[in-house]
Amino acid sequence: MTAIRQTRQVLTYTWSHPANRGRQLSSLVRAARFQVRGRLGLQTSTAVGECGRMWAHLHCAAASKVVYANPPDWNEMQAWRRVLTPGDLFVDVGSNVGAYALWAGDLGAEVIAIEPSPDAAQRLRDNVDLNDFPITVLQCGLADRPGRMTLSTGEDCTNHLLLGPEAVGDVIEVDTLDRILGDRFAAGVKIDVEGAERLVLDGGLRALEDQRIGVLQVEWNARSFGVLGEDRGPVAAILGKYGYQLVRPDRLGAFQDTDVSTVSSRDMFAVLPSYR
């Protein structure tokens, strides 16, 4: 029953996705071919953006989504298409296997891709090596201060920081967003760290105060309760304090006012007024 349910989900996702409009049948064939190759232990090279490529593995959710639809996160990635111009700096915090990093690189941006998980970081490097984009990979986490922390293992793209002295997982190096940026301006920063987004912002207060980040994409789901024991209120307060407006992109990538009071599976964007 689990296999049937997963197959139905893949078919529905692929058929209904905006990226596949007008070519649903060929998209389903591509998805089926990927599934067969994956069950034979083979990886698949798939397109990201106009010119990018990445390796997709069957049991890597972040890469599988790119096979099923390019780009997978339609509204969010259309927003970055509108925001990023050649030569801009884009920082991908929690890059996983690099779908957003490659998307930004394909748009002409310089990218700093940050991923602490050893397995994901290696796949990220392999994907970067497939392309001629200016992407720098840093294998570390980001938090409110430099040091070492514990990262969960075996949870694919949902690995997350574990707090407390009894945490068991991979011990990783962590840095701060301020130290990564230095005095540079980043047109965009995507923060996908499975509930620890507030820690990343706490480590970037100097850049936020100087308004040296144009647009931020931040997860807005309920994972912050499990990691930090808090809702998204502290994140909203930090971003509002430094003049950022909280919005979500529509299907054209245009930013629209939105309800920020409740958690959601849809990411939130924080933008300086000049980027609206």
C-alpha cells in the first residue's frame, strides 16, 4: 500500500505541476524512466534551469523532485528568476544536493552553497562539478555563533540540528552568516535548515541591520517547534525589526502580502521594500 500511495503521489505531482504544463505525458515518461533506473541502482542526470544539470538518486527527495518538474518549487524559483541578475551573490543555506544553488547559478549568480551533511555535501559537490557555474561549496552549518554542533543523520533532506548535551548524530562545524558574508551584499539568501532558521538569522544580525541582504527565503513550517521549541514569531520579529516585509510569491514569482501568523508548508520571503 505504501508503494501504491507513493506512486500515486509522484503521478499526481508530475501531472499537475506548472512546469509540465503542455507536456504532461513526456514528463510522466521521464518520471517512469527515472524510477526504473533508480531501482536498478542507477543515477540519472537531469536538467536544472535552462543549462544546468544535476545527478538524481531515487531515494533523495530533493533531487527526485527536479526530475519530476524543472523547477520543482515553482512559485519560489520563479521569484528568484525575477530577483537575481548576472553577477549577484546568492547564499544557499542548507543547500542539500544543490537544486537552488544550480538554479541561481543558471541565472548567472555567484553562489555560496552551504551544506553540513557529509553525504549531501558530497552529492552537492558532484552536481557542482557537472556545471560551469561560479558555485563555492562550504561543508558546515550556520548558527548564531561559530563552533561545533550535532546534526541528525539518516533523514535525507530533513536532517536538522540537535540541541542539548545528549544529542546523538554527526558532529559538524558551524559558522555564522555574518562571517560568511563579510562586508558583501547578497541579493538573495535561502535558509532551509529544518527549524533552526532563527539561529541562522541571529548569526546574521550585522548584515540584516546594514540591509546587505535584498531578499531572504525562509521555511515557515512547524519544525521550529521541535528544534527550538518556538513558533515562527521570533523569526518574524527579527526580520521586521530590520525593515523586511514578509510576503509569498505567486505563480508568476511576484511578491504578494500573506498571512504570517500561522505555520505553513509554503516558504516565506522577507524582502526589502526596493525589491517589491
